[in-house]
Amino acid sequence: MHPASMHPVGAALRRTPLYDVHLELGAKLVEFGGWELPLAYPSGTVAEHRACRTAAAAFDVSHLGTVRVEGTSAFESLQRTLANDLSKISPGRAQYTLLLADDGSVADDLIVWWVADDLFDVMPNASNTSRVLEAIGGTDITGSRAVVAVQGPEARGRLAAVAPGAAAVGRFRVAPFEWEGANCTAAGTGYTGEDGVECAVPADVAPAFFGAVLDAGVAPAGLGARDTLRLEAGLPLHGHELGPDATPLQAGLGWVVGWGKGEFRGRAALERERADGPRRTLRGLLADGRQPPREGAEVLSDGRVVGRVTSGNFSPMLERGIALAFVDTAAGVPDGARVEAVVRGRALAATVGGTRAWPPKAKAG
């Protein structure tokens, strides 16, 4: 992954309420989106990744922004600005959505927590918080809380020993819970491809909450595992699969667009692209060996350049290289096709398929 961002040179990095905890745990810290965050703990990225796939892992995702939008006009404001249709959900629910530019490209992808009737917490990517705040209004409350993502097949069971109310929150549901007298909020969301919960807790109790989660048998995990997990699950990352040169239709996110609602930013451009068909689409690559295709690598089919890799890494579960790549629609490359990704002058053989590499599809028969 690439921890570097558009953070101004020389500017002080922000730290989450869990910074001291990460130091005590021996984490390797890196810069990401203007924040100083754990890349991995002494156990290493592969072990952290496998802990999330087989048991439970906890991530400090406090760098994600929280923009609070409230009042009687909050729903209408978000509905006309963001791409998805908020009327499909209701208070106590969460929704994945997009902030588009006028040309239909993705300015940011984000989650909306509909906390109460006229209260929404909108969660953008770290480096895009100010952009989203400018677009939707509201108040930036990022610094007042920490967000701990507890993910994995055993996440809810282990979290139940710490915060039963949080553990009981359904998938893409939002609910308040109390921990040690503090008012907190949980949502059944995450970025790993596993079941789990994200807990927003006040900054002053966050270190104790995180410690209690770890004491319940949940492994701490850093940005490295977060990236390999999302890549295995085929989840896009802003700045890689999403950004100023990528639209939701190209990235396979047409389902996030509320075509049945009224106007929203970028709609006209998307309507034109939908009519013509996207010029490229996001595809998955499964390498023959352990070496992964890397970001920026050209994808070749029969010696012709047909695309470019947007993200690539080693899959700890498949023990092979995997990648996401934009492939030209006109090239007509079908799933199952054999291609090559050129990495430092070396051609890596790979098979084209769906964006999700894990869990692998069961073989017929």
C-alpha cells in the first residue's frame, strides 16, 4: 500500500486518541492521509490479516472523518448532494454512498450513519474530510471521538463480552450503546469483507475501550492488513480504484447510484456514460505465483496493452499475488482470460476474473 498522501510537507501529523496505545503495543507507525497510524504490530501484517479472516481483529480507524449534519433540512441536503438514494433507508441504518464531481468522477466514497431522525454522521476518507465538509455542510466532529473497527467471524462474540449493545447491531444498522458511562454509537459496517462492527466512542475513553477489546481476545491490526483484506474482498480504495479519473460505472459501483431519485451532483455526466457504456471496467487479476502485480503495471493481452493495475498485493489467504485493474471495455477480455502484468520489465502471468478474490468461488460439480 502507499501510506503517503497529499499531506503538506512539514505540516504536523494528526494523532488518534489511541496513539499512545499503539506505541505501547510496539506498532510501526506511518503517515497516512495526514495522520500517524499503525502500519503493523510485532505479529506482522500476514498474521493480523489471518486473525481477521479466522477469528477477530481490531483496527483504529479514527482517521476516517465524521461530519455531523443535523436539522430539519439535513435529509434533503444530503439527498441532493450524494449519489445514493437515502430514501431507501431510515433512521438506525447506514448506507454506502459517493460524493461525485460534476464530471461524474468520484470525489470520495463514504458511509452515512443515520443516527436519529434529523441527525446524520457522514464518514469520509481521511484526506477528504474538508472536501466533504465543504460539499455537504455540517460540523467536523472527528477530533471528539475514536472509531474502532472490530472485524472477523468471531468479532461479535468477543465484542459481546465488552459491549453487548455494540455486538448486537445488525449489518448496516446503527444504534447507540453505553460503555463505562460514556455514550457511544455502533454501526454494522467495515472494510474487510468480514462481518463486524465499527464503534465510535468518546476520545477520553477510547484507550480503555480498545484495551478491553484486546483483552477479550481480539488481535490488533494495522493499515497493512486493512489494505490486504480490502483487496482480497475487492473493495475499492480512494486514490486507487476511485478518484478524479474514475467513475462509479467504471468501478462497478452503479448500484450505489440512486437513478430513481432526483438531481444530484454529477448525474448528467453519469447519464451520458451509462448511455454510451463505460470505456473501461474494474477487474480482478489472480497471479500464477506469489509475486503480485503492482499499481501502475500495464496489463497485456496477446501482447496488446489493455489496461493498468490500480492495486496489487500478496494475498495471505490464497498465498498468491492478486490485483485490481481497469481493463478497456473495447478489448473484450472475458473472465478466465490469461493476461500478463508487467512489473519492472518482468511479465507476470495472471487470470482475469471478478474483483473479489476471497472467499474463492466454489467449483461446480
